[in-house]
Amino acid sequence: MNALRIVLAQLAQRPLQTVLAVVLLALGVATLTFVVLVQGQLSKQLARDAQGIDLVVGAKGSPLQLILSALYHVDVPTGNVPLAAMDQLRRNRLVAQVIPVSLGDNYRGFRIVGTEPALIEHYGARLAGGALWTAPMQSVIGSEVARVTQLAVGGTLAGTHGLAQGGAVHEEARYEVVGVLAPTGTVLDRLVLTDKASVWRVHEGDPADDAERRVLEEEREVTALLVRYASPMAAAIVPRQVNAESRLMAASPANELARLFAVMGVGIDTMRVFGSVLVASSLLALFVTLYNALEERRYDIAIMRLLGASRARVAILLMIESWLLALVALLAGLALGLAAVAIVGNWLAQSRAFVVSPGAFAPELLWIGIVAVAAATLAAALPAWRASRMDIAATLARG
């Protein structure tokens, strides 16, 4: 019999112990796979979407809520800020750029954002078709919006009031799709972009006379302002200037992300520890399984040695048995972990939030495989050594 057939025959004699060892290691691998892929992809997306934005200015409230709503578009805004605040910031010599963001409506769950072409330029996006808007009620849609809704250049859409599906539809104010963005891997993929004047028009309607129009123009607001500093000195001065205003609040994406990662880190570290405990438990289960198997097969091993099997061959048989269990557990754990990532990714896609894919490669997955093989090797080391050093005569004498 070859080595593999011998090993399979030996494993079949202890199905419960074998299954226990495989399940424990598979669960550990699945947990670590899930944590590595989800944490890695979310961290990259959060950092990429915030890159180049030094400050977010909005209405007073929760700084983290302001960042999540204005920068990542996954929360509700804290309120609105006067349009005059944008002009004031643009006149500040410490500020290099101010990009307005106006929220309020959505299309099939994708947020309609009133802004300026500078937002598209900031993320380095390019058009896959069409052109940028040149007038109100024209829109440019992200790649994910185009994929899900099947909208293309020349199509039209009507916004739904609110930031989630189910609100009143503004059928009387339809947007024309004039451009479609190529995939960027940023938040732009999930947005419907238009001129900020479009958002005002949809919600203000058509003023009856010039006096009413002038009043509306004076009272116009935006949801938030994305600010880029002109010099490092601005970080110490501009936030204080903004926070001194009674209605305004300044939030630093870098600070809020650090705070968010600190909160998320507790749960992530807990899952890492849980996965590590499962891997350690599987090591113990493998060791017990192989050690018990050695005691049960002492006579068979002595016969093999008597028939010419070398010490190395006997030891290798036990190592192969352990490695085979580790391979099965590794494949099962990866499949389970990737399935969990796919479920979370589908849920995030339905909520029009971040993108998480089980197909994304992470170098840390290689380390998970190495750890699994190392655990199997460590578990089999002592039984393999004892099997190779067995006293053949004494074992055969005991029968």
C-alpha cells in the first residue's frame, strides 16, 4: 500500500476525532480569513475616500456622523450650513480648495449629491461615456449606479426624497444622465452627481416672482464643505475659526478615522483572538488524535518496521496524516470564510455602503495557510518522533 492509502485507512478508523480536529481548525481559519478580508478592504476604502480631504465643515453635532455622511455617504447629515460659509472659507488664505456637498435625495438607494466638478477631479475620476453636467438637472452617475440601475447616457431619473428608498418621488423634476464615470474604487462609484443648483431647484420649486427668488438665494444652504489646506499651519488655525461660528463644526477625517478604527479595533481584535484560540484548540485536538492513534497502532507500526519500513517512513506517515487533516481544514475554512465575506459584501451592496468582495486577495491569507500547516506539523512532531523510536521487539512481545 502507498503512504496515502495507509493514511486514509488510519483516519477512517477514528471519524469523530478526525472530524473534531478538522472542524476546530476550519473554524479558526474561517474566522481569520473573514477578519483579514473585511478589515483590509474597509480600511483601504476608508483611507482612499478620505485621501486629500483635510477638513469637513458642517452643522454642529457629531463629528463622526458628519464625516460618515459627507465623505462616505453612509449616515445622515448633522444639518446644513449657509452658502455664505463656503464663500468665506474660499477667501481664507490658509484654504486651498473648498468643495460643497448637498444631500437630500436618492435614486434607488444611491445618493444624489449636489456638488461641483472639482469633486470628480479630486478623486481622479474619468468619464466612461458622455460629459460632465453644464446645467442644472443634468447628472453624472458612478459606475456602480450604472451597473445596478442599467442607466446610460441619455437616460433620465427621478430622485426620491430622503437618503433611503421609500420616500416621495420627485417625478416633476427629472435628471438627465449626461455622463457615466469609469470605475474608481472610491465613493464616487455609488453616487449620482449633479450641480448643487439642481438640488435647490428640486426642493425650492419655481419661485412665483423675483422677490421670492432673491429671498431663496440668500437663504440657500449646502450640507457640508470638503476642505483642503493650503499650508500645514492651517490645521491649527482653520478648525478653530470654523468652530467659533455658532452654527458650524469642523471635523478632521484623520482624527475621526483614528477614533473609528479604535472602536472597531476592539471587535476585530476579539475576532482575531477567537480565531487564534480555535487554531490552538485544533492543534491540541490534532495532537491528541495522533497520539491516541499511535498508541492504538503500536503493533501495526512494529510489523511495518519488521517488514523493512524505515524510521523516517513511519514518522512521515504520521506527518502526512496531520498535513492531510490540515489541508482539508484549510480548504473548508477558506470556503467558509469567503462565504461569510460574500454575505457581508452582499448586505453592504444592498445598503449602498462600502464594497467588500471575497475575490479580493490579501497577502495575510498566505500567513493563515502557513500557520495552519505549522500547527499541524507541531501537533504531529512528538507522535512522529515516538513512532520512529519505538522498540520493535518489546512491542511485538506485548502483542
